[in-house]
Amino acid sequence: MEPFGFYPGEGRELLGQPNRTDNCRHGYGIELQKMTGLMHCAYCGVSLVDDYYRWLLMVVDHVVSVGEAKRLGIQSEYRGDFINMVLCCAGCNGFNPRYK
């Protein structure tokens, strides 16, 4: 259920496109945080708000990458919507098990 159970409509409805002219820690990441109430990495659970250092770790990850979504034929309004995004830490966002 987590994290999408905390999203408006429990992850079953589009939430809108982020403003890509801004950045995660001042714009769309904060918007996603306010929209969902989530303040921890969706993957490892580390807090992203306890202090300045942890706030610096905050990134937004596409659950299904844009490239993979295109390959699968997922409509653009879904692949670029907040519904396809989670807050996470930079470490988890950069980890890719394919390269292990």
C-alpha cells in the first residue's frame, strides 16, 4: 500500500504534472511532499526532513522510468504525472541493481 495509499485518491487518479522549471527541494519535491504527507524515502525509509543534510538528500524518482514507460506504451499524461513519482533519498535513486 505504501506510499501510494497516502496519495490523493490512494494512487488511483492523476495528480497533475510537476513544474519542471523548478527543482526538487524548492518546487516539485516539496509539492509532492505536501500533496502526500510523505517525508521519508519510499525505498529505505530514511527521513528527508529531520535536518538540512537529510533535506539535501531528497530527490523525486519516477516509479516507472520515462523511457520504460514509453517502451511499454504508457500514455504521457501518466508517465509524467505525480502519480508516477515518489520521494526518495539520492542514494536509493542512484542505485541500479542491473549494474551490480
